[in-house]
Amino acid sequence: MQRYLKEDLKVCGVVMGTIVGCSTPNLMARLDAVDTHAYWQHPHFPGRQWDMDNWTVANRTMVNEAGGTLPGLALRRVLGKPHCVTEYNHPAPNTFGSEGFLLLAAYGALQDWDAIYAFAYAQGDDWDARRAQGFFDIAQHPAKMRRCRRPLPFSCAVM
């Protein structure tokens, strides 16, 4: 497929396969970049998968863990290939959810990751719910996405 895209269709964009974890790093190394995903304390469904009447989300902070989900992402890097984390989140209603993107950005900067993406901005269509609407939606989550109503209490000067 990659050969067809690049050679026959002359695609100039970056070609990525599935995430490392669902496929081998050796196979993903043949593509332009490597993709990974992780979720801290992913919702657990003890009965049927995605049963919205029977689920739990552990209320644990990742700060007190030995790296949590982030070392696993780092171990999926492939030498010489851009490393992308295209899905990451700490699902609601974990009260420590606001730490997720801060820690992800810190690890990404420390290890020179090439792209990080939050999953997911919004999966519904109520754009003014004024509450977190799903496990992963950040659009209305008060600790993950803040709408500023006044200036921040500091200023920045460009020199």
C-alpha cells in the first residue's frame, strides 16, 4: 500500500500505518512515521464492552506511578523515524485528568517526540453543554480545556 501511494499516486504526504502495538515496529519502520496511542486508566467495562450502564474509571494520579502510560509510548519508538502520539488522554471522571496533557508534553519534549494529539476534542454535537460529556471529550472539560474570561494574572514581553 505504501509503495502504491508513494510511487503510483505520487503522494507527498506522510504515510503512517496503524499503531505500534497493533502491528510490529519492524513493519511500521517501512513507513514515513510511527504512530502510538495510550490512555491512563482507560474505562473498564466488566460486562459488555462499552456498556454505558456498567463501567468504572479508576481515580488514580499518574504522578505517583513509575511513569504510568508514558514509558510504554517511549519504548515504541523506531530508530530514525518520527515518533507520533496521535491519541492520548486521561478519561473522565478521573479527578486527576488535568495532569495528562502536561505530563505528555513534558515527556514528549524530553524525548524529542514529533507530534502529540489529544483524543478527542468532542464526539457529540452539543457545543454548549458546559460539562464534560464523555470519557475522552476535552471540549467542555473544565480542567482540560479552559475558556478564559479575563486576562491571565501575568504578562509576557517579547524582546
